[in-house]
Amino acid sequence: MGLFWMCLKYNQRLLVYPDGFNFDNERREIATPLSFSMPYEDVELQTKDKVTLRCYLLLQTSKVIYGQSLGGGVAIDVTSRNAEKIKALIIENTFTSIPNVIKGWPVIGYFSFLATQRWPAASRLESIPASLPILMLSGALDAVIPQHHMHTLWDVASKRGQPKGNLLNAVTCGTMSRRVSVLVAGDEEVSGKGCSVPPVKDKFKGFSRGSHNDTCLQPEYWTTVFDFLDDVLS
């Protein structure tokens, strides 16, 4: 509900691919957005393994991309390919890549190179322009995707736009990045304004009690999201 409210408040497009199954694995009817008086277009997306997803594109105006977990990898990929059409990116509890997640698993981690779905979020993030604002929301208790993945993504995002070989910029942004790397269990905020180059509106917010699927329920979560959107869409 919070996500829908955010999209309505800020007049955003929202791409929804609803789950057509209930907990008993039986098909159920999905209400279209029109049932809630929300205009939409039908969109079909095809995954790499040839599965076709029927989606609803809610018809609003400017675009903010949001993704959580695997959705964050998709959001980063979409943004890196369409940065000129997107106003901002929000990711929550996302990985640097699928193989990097698998490497953290006992035994099976040795076979991470066999992963066919790679979603290299960290390398895709490098190609997103420094002028595009990014909000990162990270739960310290995430047992599915350990928080160090988000810290690494923040390091990558913080260095966007740096001229390579510029020692001054590397030192300035590196200091901020090292500070983020120790935010393992703190409800702390770091903004990109510490860098001597853009990005200037990026923000990292950690939630000390947030796990993989309940970070959005933590105190200050939606306040952080709304403050970020007020800043980048004003």
C-alpha cells in the first residue's frame, strides 16, 4: 500500500506484475488497476528463460524506478539502459550479482560460476550517470542478501562521475565509502554530498532491525523515501 501511495502522491509510473497464484498454488483472478479507477496499459515482458509476464503500466508522468531484492537488480539494469528517461532510482536489499550471493552459501558456493542468471548489478550501476539520484535502503539483519552487498553497491554508486586517476576525488569519495562500510547495524544515513564531484543527491539509509522482507516496515522507512522524492522531484 505504501508503494501505491508513493506513486499516486508523486504522480509516477508504476509497472506491476501481480502474482497470479495464492498460497495453495491455485490460480486466482487478479483485479486490474481499472477496478480502482487507475488508467493503465497492458505490457508483456519476457524473461531470459522465455517466461512471459503480463504486467500493468499505470499511466502517470515522470518515472522513478524502484526494486527490492532481485527486483533491485532488474531496476539497476533497466535504469542503466534508459537513464535519460528516468528521474531517480530506489533499491532495497539488493545484490552485487547473483553469483556473488551464491558464493556466500556453504558447499554450493563453489559452483557459483554455473549460475545462468547473473544480473551483474554492480557493473551495471557504474554506467548510470552521476546526475541520476539513487536512494539505497538496507536492512542490517538481511539473511538472504547480506548487507555488505548494499555497501559495495554504495561504494560503486559514490564513485560515479569520478575522473579516473584523479587522486583528490578518489580520496574525498573514498573516505565516505569507508564510513558506509562500517554501518553494519546502525540506523544511519549517508548522503553523496561528501564527494567533491556528483552524485550530490544520492542517499544510503540503513535500518538496524530490518531483514530481507520487512525493511519497509521499519520506522523512518517511508519518511526517508518521501524526503528523497521531495528532494529529487522538486
